[in-house]
Amino acid sequence: MHIGFRYHVASLVAVFFSLVLGMLIGSALFQNDGLVQEQGHIIADLENRFKALEIRTKTLQASLEIAQEKENVLISFWEQVKPLLISDQLRDAAVVVFVNEGLSNLEGLINLLEHAGASFLGELQLPVTERQIEGLISDFEKPLNKKIAIVYANSNQLDLSSLDNLQHHGWQIGIIHSYDADLNLVDLADKSLVISGIDTPIGELALIQGLSQSITGRYGWGKSFSSLLPTVIGE
């Protein structure tokens, strides 16, 4: 049983038995037929509500299990077709990832980029210094097919002014965040590729398509997003 359901049911059970115990004690102390009958009605009503809650809990749990099964099938399907859709889309591209404090697990993102043919050069913690930016520019003065800086965001408070110098030297900027991160990055979409839901198949595909076509804009879920996938706009 899902922990939320389990906690909810356990709380109601505790309340139910507390009420029953209180009524039994009250009945023993006060031998009043009217009071006893009223307590019996209350107990019967509580029993009916508890049974209804139990049925609803089982129904919700079954729905949750079905939804989880569907999600697992979709993830398995995506892992099988992903190489066909993204292979070599970022061939010979060099990628640096910038992360906010608190973001450390980049394994999924790195695997995605490498599947697309990109070379992962490393990660830098935000905020970055001008010296670090100048170092990147100096290290990659030699023309490459594509130079990409990806910002993995977990906050609306992003100071990306230091990355303007990278854009001036031909770097493409991509800003990504997870599906459950409630971020408003619309102001950054004029000059950058902004992807919501990077931890979903659509987010992964949108990132690779957007970077491969040097597209800017906001893609994924949200009111002000251009579309789910960049290629829909280009068709």
C-alpha cells in the first residue's frame, strides 16, 4: 500500500477505535437507553464510512499500480528506440554542464549526451567566475562543430550573465530542469534552449533535437512553452 494511503487509513482506524472505546466506557458509566442507541447509530455510521474508505483506498491503489506499470512500459520503450532517434545528433559536439548547489547526479544526462555522440568535458558549479569562462573559451578556441553549455537548474534565481561571453564566442546555451521543478525561466528562452522535464523521455528527446538544430525557445510542459518538441515548430 502506498505510504500516503497507509498513513491515512491508520489514522482513521485509530480515531475509529478511540471513539468506540470512549462510547463503550460512556455506556458503562451512564446507563441511558437513548444515549446507548445514539452511540450505536454513530458507531454504525463510522463503520460504514470506514468500509467505504477501505474500498476507495483499494481502488486508488489499483489505479496507482496500473499507472506505474504503464510508466515502466513507456520507459522501457524509450530506452529501446532512443538510439534510433538521437544517435550521432550531437556528433563531435563538446559539452560542459553547469549545476546549482544541490545537484550532483548527472549520470543520466551524461549517458544521454554520449548516446547522441557528444563529448562530456565536465561540470562546473554555479556561479562561475569570469576566469573559468575565459579558460573554457581559451581551451576551445579551435573551431568545433558545436560547443554547448548546459545549465541544470533547480532554482529561479539563476545568474547566467557570466555565460554571455560563451555565447559571444559561439557556444550554444541549454537550460534544463526536472519535471517536478516549478521554475519560470521564460525570460531566458529568447537566447537559450529551455527544456522542462529533462527526466522524462520527451524532455530528453527535446534537448537533443533542440541542441542539434541550434534552436532557442521553451519546450516541454507549461503554459508559455512553444511545444513539446522543437521539431514540431520546424515542420
